[in-house]
Amino acid sequence: MQIRHLLKVLPALLIGASLASTVHAADIKIGVAEALTGPAGKYGVAIKNGFTLAADEINAKGGVNGNKLALIVEDEQGKKEEAINVFKKLIFQDKVLMVFGPTLSNSAFAADPIANAAKVVAFGTSNTADGITQMGPYTFRNSVMEADVLPVSTRAAVKHFNIKKVAVIYGNDDAFTKDGYNVFKATLADQKIPVTDTEAYAKGDVDFKAQLTKMKAGNPDAIVCSCLAEEAGNIILQARSLGMKQPFIGGNGFNSPKLFDIAKDAADNSIMGSPWSSENTAPANQAFIKAYQAKFNMAPDQFAAQAYDAMNILAATLKNVKLSGNLAKDREAVRVALPEAKWDGATGKFSFRPAPASKSGKAVGYDAQQDAIVNIAQHNKFVVLK
């Protein structure tokens, strides 16, 4: 009986041993906590792909100082409680050097305090809400804040469409969309653009016709939408069904193929700002696009590009860090070295800047210092606004 039992479990034991052997003692273990399933998966999968492509390229060239990058990937599902659990697993069980993620700002507000308490770098590539990097000195991001992008894209839209007044709609129960609304509100006031009506919706809503009907009554010249891609696509489609032909002005959440999957040509003339554009002809960006398409058989988006650059930013930093094998010391060495990173990649020239001082006076992390590119939707894709 014992021999038969051993023969039954032996394949499973061998599989487990094989999986474990993929991470070697000399590997640099990097945690990746992203939403690979659920509504935020449209962002998280692209982010994971960007990390994977960069790590594979770095490892193919010999790794970092002779050590290979080993990605430990976990699905945080775009949920706050899962992000907390995944961060704890990666930091305390897998003992990674640092963690990339999570995908959404909501999740970052929940999970980043875990990393700061453990003195482990949490590096966000898609978190743009205000206050993220004020949670502590171990929080970094290369995702450009909405506060840096929205004033630029709004000013460009106003000029391009000769906008005199707008209506606003936003998600009122998500950190990213709420922060985007606050930035839009301040931007419109600063640029002296009157708001005819402001409407809100909750996560999971699919019918926006009541809000849009109220907005239509004010006859705005454009609709400002602080929304994630899926909601934005449905809002645009429903607006067109009501005969509303106004252009849309969106934030970072618009920059996903999901917008065009849903809205298709109805999204034409939507404007959004981003640090990345597929039309950027810089050699680094074109090489990234070509490599991404070859590996994943699809075009990359902003989120894949930011993840790709983030992995390269980390690798460039690690080349100047002498890892000792003492995990606590090595984690601290990464935090100390990372603010000096400079990179010129798929998203252009990048550096870090210290986050604004927190109200509590505690130490803060680092934001992205990078220029925005204003894009307009034309025929199922975003092109640079001329």
C-alpha cells in the first residue's frame, strides 16, 4: 500500500520540485502583485506582460550583475483585501526584494502601508491618485499623476474644440476616479470653464442614461469623464444613443483597448493625456512595441509600456547596488538607490521627484517626473493631437 501510494504522489512531488527549481538561490526575486482577473484585468494583464518582456530581455543579456531576475507573480484581482493578502505573501513568505503593484489606486491605499511597515519598496506603475506616495518612504511610482496630466489635456481639448462649457461625470466610489474628478474640478475652475452639470455613478453601474439625460439638458460643448475604460465605453455609447455628439475628455483610465472594444468609432474625438503613445517614433519605444507584439501577438498599451520601463528602471538601479544576501539590508539599499534612477525608454525620459510633504509630517515616497502627450481617438485608436 505504501509503495502504491508513493507511486501515486510521486508525479505531484516531481512537479512541485520542478516549479521550485525555477527560482534559484542566486536569483533576484521580484514580487508582482497585479489584477490578472476581474474588471481590472484589462490593465493588470498588460502590466504583467510588460514586466515579463523586460525581465526576459534583461535575463537574456546576463541579468543584473550576473544574477537573473525571477518574477513571483500573484493575482490581487483588483480587490483591496486581496491586494493586502498578496503583499503579505510576497513580502513575508516569498521574501521578495521589492514589490511591483498593485494595479488600482484603491488597492494601493490598502496594500502599500503593509510594504512601508515591512520596509519594502512598493513600486506602482498604474497608480495615479493623489496621496499614494505620501503613505511612506517605500512607495514609488512611475505612473504620472492625474494632477500633472489632466490640466494639459483639458487645455488642449478646450483649444481644439473651442469649448466654452462642459458637463462632468465620474465614479464616486473609486480612489482613481474620485481623484480624477477632483483634479478636473480644480482644472476647470482654474481655466475658467463653466460646468453645466455634475453627475456621479457607482462601481458596477451599467445604465447611465438618467445622468446623461440631465447632462444633455445643459447643452455642454464637451463631457468630462473621470472613469475607467469599461464604464467610459458604455457612457460614450449611451450618450450617442441619446443624440449627444459632444467630444469626451478623459483621464488615464481611457487609455485601454477596452474603450474601443466597447465604444468603437463612437469614441472618436475623445481626448486624454498619457506619458506614452504608440506614435512616439523614438527608437526605444519602437523597439518595445515590436518586441511586445512579437511576444504576445497583440499591440501594447500605456500600462504595458509603464511596466516595461519600471522593470528597466529597477534593473538599472540594481546594477549600482551591491546585494549582500541580508534581505533587510538589501531591501533598504534598493529604497536608498531608487530615487537616483534615470531612464529613457518606451515612455520617454524619466526620473523620480519627492512626493509633496504629507500633512502628518512623516517621510514620503517618490512620484514620476515626466511629460504628458495629448492624444485624440480616431478610428479605434488614440493618435497624437496635432
